[in-house]
Amino acid sequence: MLPGILLGLGLHQAAAADAPTPSNPDAIAAAVDAGQRLTRDKLRDADRHPQQVLQFLEIAPGQRVLDLFSGGGYYSELLARVVGERGKVVAHNNQAYLPFAKAELAEREYATRLPNVELLLSEANDLTLAAASFDRIFFVLGFHDMYYHEADWPEIDRVKLLRALYLSLKPGGYLAIIDHDALPGADVSSAHEYHRLAKQEVITLMTQMGFELLASSELLKNPEDPLNISVFDPSIKGKSSRYLLKFTRN
């Protein structure tokens, strides 16, 4: 157990748990098939399998969802279309993500196309989230960035961020992690060198933080990915082998 990691995690344990919201396959299918989705998003669907991912996480109308490091908003838009007017999606980014997502976010036009999306701009270490406020949290292709260090990327306090996510997730809610896989046994240096993190590293840290792994899917696995090259290598960019993990809070 990492010292101090679970300190304070019980502060909000007594919060009343909302009744679980059943997944709504029809709402998910309608969101994926929506004619108003961006062309660039539809082109990604074949590799990202959005309908199965959203069903795996049991996304449904009325939920409140955090899309952490949401980038250009591929998942934010899908989530917003599923949760509908009674739900809300909080699309988070930090300053370092914005230059890469600028064109996509301009095309996204949340204010007019998806008014149930709330934009949240905050560095990870400054993130403030209300207790037990989210039914679902999506952490997509960003977990490895907690181990990445560069002059233009602020160092992230992993313990502080994951504790904030733990407390903001409703009891019975789900936290999804999708990330680029690395070779089994690869240490965390792979995050800096290749923008990858071995699945077991994620599971170990999340368990230490008090989360419980409910399920793991190989839906996004690519057996042709050698797992030891940069995810930005032209041979694998956009098609890296990824794990899909579903956690809840203890």
C-alpha cells in the first residue's frame, strides 16, 4: 500500500448511493448513428467500437459523466447524445491538450450542438470536483500521461488526481480507463518513451487507490501492434492496441 493513498477516502463513503441506471442500448445506438455527428468521428468508429464501449460502461439517459482529458471530444459528444437533456457531460482539458485539439473543438461547437456539455479547463493538480457527483468517469488515453514529464507538460500528482476521481464518483458508479498497452512487465518508463503503460500497472495503482476492477475487455486489442514503439509511429498511429477497464469505488 502506498503511504497515505487512502487517507481521506472514507470521508464521503456515507453519501447515499443513487439507484443504478440501467444501460439503454437504444439510446446508445441512436447516439452512434446520429447524422449530426462529425465526419471525423465516424471515420474513427471502426477502430474505437463506440457502441460496444458505451454498452460495456452502461451509459444511459440522465447520467452525469466526466470525460477527463477529453481532447477533441470524440467521447464527449457520444456521451452527451446518450445522457440527453436530463444528463450532463463535463468535458475536461488542461492547457497542454488544447493546441492539439483546437481544430476539432472548433468544429465541435458544443454551445449550439450539445448544450448539455459543460467545458472544464483545469490543470490536473488544480482539479476540484464535487463529492459523489458523477455516475460515470471516462479516462481515455490519458492515464499514461500521469507518468509523462516534459517542459510543456506539467507533472501530475497521481495520488491527488485519483483521490479526487474516487471521491467524485458516486458509490456504484463506474470509472472507465482506455489506454495504449505496453509489453507485459514493462515499467512506467514506457509512458515517457512510447506513450504506453502496461495494463497491470494501471490495475495495481487503481487498486491501491481503493478502486475495484469489475471487468476488463479486449475489444480494442490490436494483435499487430508490437507494443514497444511510439503510439505516434506512422505504422500504428490511431490503431494502437488498447485495454478497456471498468472500475468502481469500494
